[in-house]
Amino acid sequence: MVVDVKRAKLKTAFKNAKTISPLYTSGPVTVTPDGRIIVTCVGEEILLTEISTGTQICRCLGDTESITALAITPSSTHLLVFTSSLSLRIFEIPASLSSTSPSTISPVRVIARAHEAPVHVCKADPTSTYLASGSADGVVKVWHIAQGYVTHLFKGHGGVVSALAFNYPQDSSSLTRQDSMQLFTASVDTRIRVFELLAENRTSKPFAVLEGHVSVPRGLDVSSDGKWLISGGRDSVVLVWDLTPMKNRQSLKESSSKKGKDKTAAPLLAKTIPVLERVEAVGLLPAEESSSSSTPASGGDSLSFFTGGANGVIKVWDAKQGATLFSLGKEQSQPLNEDMEEQRQIVHALYLPQCSTLVSVHADQNILFHSLSRRSLTRQLIGFNDEIVDMTFLSPNENCDSHIALATNSSLIRVYSASNMDARLLEGHKDIVLCLDKGMQGRILASGGKDRSARLWTTLPQSSGDPEQWGYRCIGICEGHAESVGAIALARNTSVDDESGIPFMFTGSQDRTIKMWDLSVVPSPSSPSSSRDQPVKCKSLSTHKAHDKDINSLDVSPNNRLLVSGSQDRTAKVFQIDYSGKGTSLSGSIKLLGVCKGHKRGVWTVRFGREERVLATGSGDKTIRLWNLEDFSCVKTFEGHTNSVLRVDFLNAGMQMVSSASDGLVKIWNVQTEECMTTLDNHEDKVWALAVSTDERKILSGAADSIVTFWEDCTEEQEEEQEKKRADLVLKEQDFQNYLSLHDYRRAIELALAMAQPGRLLSLFREIGSVELESSESEASSLTGSSAVDEVLRTLCGSDLARLLKYARDWNANAKTSTISQNVLYAILKLRPAGDVADAFMRDGQNVENLDGESQLMASKGSTVLKEWIDGFIPYSERHLARYDKLLQDSYMVDFILSEMDGGLFDGETNDMEID
């Protein structure tokens, strides 16, 4: 009984607990050296995201232009951004950033025209002092970050600058001295140039020009000891350069005074390594990051590097043998089409030495984090989800609803960890996935798509017990429909401990048929056979021609006895499920029981009640209908959405419903009263997807604006807060009455202002005005009728003064209360200088909204508030003055008429009385 009472309590409030919003759309990406924060671009904005939780912690103010290049200093103190407006914006990254309260930071310095052409590459030196930037016109500039001026200018590149690298050895055993620093540049003319930065005789000419590539070099890196330079390009080769000839500093000084280049001191090509793919990113790795103990061709310590490119896989190489040590990522066994290959390719890769991690940024807007120590994927961030079509909660382990699955405008299914936003992509469908469903309490995932097939997924076995090693694999394939599979429903009455797994599944298609599939051959997640590689082919038990148009939705009743389908033919049909037998004698079919007619547009969603024999349908006619399953009649109609209802589900033992629609809203309904109890708004487009957690405390909504919102039940919290406010209000009201009885007007006025109750203030000033006629001469000489009130108005603080003046403006709009308003304004202007009034509105404007302490903006906001107050006070005052003038004129007329009446009627009697 206790449980029933608790469940019967209606849910009236939900809060936006978390959102999954676009993280990365296009452009450059960088990560802090400690691997804590990733900097990405979403349109023209720059986002700083905490990697461990996947939540946004900061946003940088842009200039409404696209970002072409960005870099973060190794000390993680400055962020340097180039935009298509050719400006350089320098941001200081605060030391304390929190995901609980995302902030917005402004640039500390803006250089309006840093280059004459767009900048595509930039990089900070190891000391976080200098920034090198290369533009599309072949110009490289070196900037002093703290001061914002150009220290070096290098021209002569044969086109767009494609890569940059600093050489500043930090190791005491390095071959070059600590006062030397070189800059390596690469451009589309396939040449690599070496510039000296700290030489006494500075020159803008390159110290050496390295030739070896036949296509544009896309990556450069120098070893920490300054011995090796590595370069990779789109010619599918990686070149290893020996920098030991640069150790003679005397030759460097001599060469700097010559007009030509000293070839004897130029780096030497040590090895050419074919990688058999276009290289977009390359970098050197420390010896301990790989198991290779070999050395490069010219001798010395071991040397390994990584490459990333067209195949979408990071490969770690041995520099001496030119062989692959290992790969990070999944290589495709089957050839992909050109579009898929272009989406999978790596556009950028980073090495984070502090956390031994390789980060790869792919063209499909996915960012992968690979651990070099474990040689496995540890985290994946999905940059952009496009339109979200469907979603469901999953429970891969014992944790209930710990993951969510998304079907987007893609052939890949997204599975997120709800705790830290770590994601995995499920590959298998060949076209866009349209529908999802779960079974066995979230252990099984079913999907259907435009490739005319449905697939079953389950979790990967965790042999190592590492929570970061998780994923899903396909265990079953259902093929047979002639058109897209747009609806799917698994059997409901199954448990995790059931070894037989899920008995059957239904799919609905654009071919207007419903197929019943035998899933008895599919292994359950707990069985050992579920770990085999190849998914099983499921057979169809029956095919039923159900509707005259596309089937949009399917649902199975909690007891597995009924099936309902919703279609564009404006009907919902209820079928009886017949399933019996085992093995070869297995049979299954559906039988039509009734048709739910009444919607004026297509039915987008259908859902059985979990507790009662009812059916809910949502339609394009903007209504939700509740149907009786005994006679298939409509018992209730819910109206409130302004566009097509796309999803509906039950809450709270069937006493409430939740719905989403094309108007971008999610509504919570009271089934008994047919009223909307609350509306949840966080989307700007059609809300196609809706999911309710098992405990019904969370609601997920996904829309075409690529945003997923986690709505969390906060009914009890809101009730407790309201009760607390009510109790506090009662106490304050009692205090207010006590202050009035004690004639403590200061505290009474301050308390009324604090409670934001203008009505109590109005009654207080009205009471004081009525007492004024009976007051003493000292009180009568006061401006308000009470010297105590005059003193309160004289010393009222700025924010309270501004609030009181706003109340006076509202009172002035009514003729009945305008006198009190004018008296209050008169007293304030007499008792206080005009500067106090203006300053009160300035401070009130700052208290309303504080944007990073921008005083000029706040001052302008305060002046705007003051102007609005004046504009709202003057017209009504002029109207009241005109009304009083008219009353005064009318009073003169009344006096004249009365005097005339006295002179005419009583003139004779008055003369007789005078004679007598």
C-alpha cells in the first residue's frame, strides 16, 4: 500500500539536468597537455570541454567569423585563435574552470589584421613565449604572445604554409645549445625550410631548404633532444631527417652572414618510409611508448613515430625498420565507398605525453582517445549528431539505465555512457537507422533502418574487467522487407536471467507489412556462445499486410499478447499475438482484433499502458488519444500541442503521460483531468525521440536540432522549496504587521521591498497619508506625512530605492493610486539629489546581469533602465495633470452656476430681509 501511495503522487516538475549538444562541427582542434580540456569549434564559436565528463566548462567570445587555426600554449595559460577575418585573438585561460557554471571569457588582446591572408596553421613554442603562424600567401610570422608583437617575418614559401614545428631542445644532453631555437616550416611547394630564431645576426632567409617530398607535407615534429626531424605528407611517405649537422654553432653563425645557404650544416635525409596512405598527421613518440628497441638508420637511441591519414587508423612505426609496431583503431576488412572513406579519414592527431594518449580527430566529427600503454580506445567524443530520430535507455551491466542509444541521420548507432558522455559507434547498417528498441531490461538493443534490415546488438564481453573497455556487437540480422524498416518492437515479458533470451520481434516497414521474427536462435547476453564473431540470420515467422500506408510505430503489450501498429493511413490497429512451440515446430502469427479510428492525420506513435488495458496514440492532427482496448473506442483526447505529436509514453502507473511534438516541446499530462501539468522547453526543432527511464525519474528528449536533454524529476524538491518559501513568507508577513503596529516604518518598508510586495507598500503609504490630516504640526510638515518615513526615504539603499521607484511607476499608471505615487516621487526628489536616483538605477542594472565585469556594458544597461522608467512615468503624469486641470475647470463652472442660482432665486427675499 505504501508503494501505491508513493506512485500515485503526480510528477509536476522536471529540471534540465544535463544536455548532449554539438561539441565539434569543423575546424581545428587542440587539447591541453595534461589531457583535461579539449578546445573545439562549433560553427563560429570556441568551446572548452572537460574530457572526463564531456561537459562544457567555458566558451570563448568570437568575432562571428569561422575559426581557421588555433593553438594552446604548453603551459595551458593562453589560447591563440585565428579567424577568417584575418584577426588574431589571444585568450587567457583561467586557472579554475568548473563544469557546474560554464563561463564566457573575452580576449585579452585582439590584433585586427595579423596576416594578409587566412592562417591555416599555428603553433606555440615549448616555452609558451612565442607563436608561429603560417598563412595562405606563404608568409610565416613569429609572435611574442605576452606582448602581442611580431618578432620574425619569413617570406618565400611557394604557397600555403601547411605545417610548423619548433626545435628547442630541453634535454641537457642535447647536441645544440640552449640559446638556439629553430623553426621548421612546410608549404605546398613540397619543401621544408629551416629558420634560425635566436641568432645574433638575424635574417629572414631560411638556414636550409629540405627537399624530399613530392606532395604537400602535412605534419612536422622534432624530437625532444633536437636530433631528429620527421615529416609526413600526402605523397604517402614519411621522411626521417638527421639534425646532427646543425650542432656546429660556429658554422651556423658563419652561414648566417652568407647570402647563400650552407649545405654542409643542413639536416640529412636518414630514411624514407612508405606508409601506403595519405598522411595528414605525424608525430614522434618517446622510446618508452613503444615496445621497439631498435634504433634509426644512423644509429643512436630508439625512435618511433605515429601517423594518421586516409585509412582512419593511427599507426605506430619503428623508424629504423620502417615497419608498423601496432595500430590504434579499427581497420575495415571490406572496402568502403568513397564517401565512407572520406568520413573515416583522420584530419588531425595529437600526442599527450603527460597522460600517454594519442588523440585522433576524424572527418566525421568524431574525436578518439587511445591509450598507448593499453593500446586501446579509452574514450570517444562525438562532435555532432545531426538529426536525432530515435533513442532508448540501455543497461549493459547491472547498472540500470547507465547508457543511452541514439539513432541519428546516419548509418552508425551512437551509444553514450550517461555518466561521462563516453560514446561508441555501432557499425553494421548500410543506410540511415530509423528506429530503436530495447529488450531484456536493456541488455539487448534492436535497430531498423533504410537498408531494409533489422539488427540485434548486445554488449561485448569484458574479459579484463576494465570499465573503459566496453562496446556492443551485432548478434542477429533480420532481412526480408522490401522497403525501409521504420518501426521495431521486441517482446516485453523477458528477464535477464532467462537463458532462452527474447522469443520474437516485430518490424514494420514502408512496404506496409509487419513481420514477426524468430529470435530463439539468437544467443542471450549471458550465454557463452554470444561472444562468437558472426551474427546469426533470423527467419521470419509470418508476414502480415497491415496498413494502406507507411507503418510509423509498433508496440508490444507488457504480457506479450497484443501488438499495436500506427500508420500514415490515420489508423492504429491492435493484433493478437499467437506464439507457440519450440525448435522446428515453432510457429507465430498475428490476428487483427480491432481498429482505432478517429485521428484526422497519420498516426506517428502508439504505446500500451504498463498498468491498465489502455492504448495511447499520437497523430499529425496535434492530438493524443486514449483508447479502450475492450471496444477500441476513444475515451479521452488531449489537446495542447501546436504541431504533430511524434512520441508518447506513460508515467506514474498510467496516471500521467509524456509527449513530444514537432513544436519542439515536451508535455506532461494528467490522464484523469486531460490537462497539461507542465511543459518542458529546450529544443528548437522537432522532438523525434523520447525515452523514459525504468524508475521514471528521468525523461530523455532528442530533437532535430541535434540536442539531447536529460529531464530529471524534481517534484519533491520543488514542493520542499515552495513549502520553505511559504513558511518564510508567513514569518515575514507577521514581522511586517508587527513593525506596522510598532510604527517601525523603516523595517516595514525594507521588509516589503525584500518580499517584493508592492501592494503592502501601497497600503502603508495610503495609511500614512490618511493619518496626515490628524497629525501634529511636526508630522504635518513632513513630505510623506511621517517624519520617520521621510528619514527612510532619505537613507534607503540604491537597489531598494530603484525598486521603490519602479513600484511608484506602476502605481502611477492607475488613477486611484496615482496620488500616492506622486507623493512618494515628490518626497524622494526633495529629500535626495538626482544623482542618487540615477546611481540607483545604474547599480540596479549591474545587479540584474553581470557579464564578466564589463562596466561599460553595465553602465549602458543602467542608463537604459533609467530611461525606460522615465518614459513610463511622464506620460501618465501628464495625463493625470490634464485630468486635474479639467476637474479644476469644472469646479469653477460649478461655483459659477451655484452663485448664479443664489442670485436669481433668493434675490427678492434677501432685499426684504435687509429692509426689515
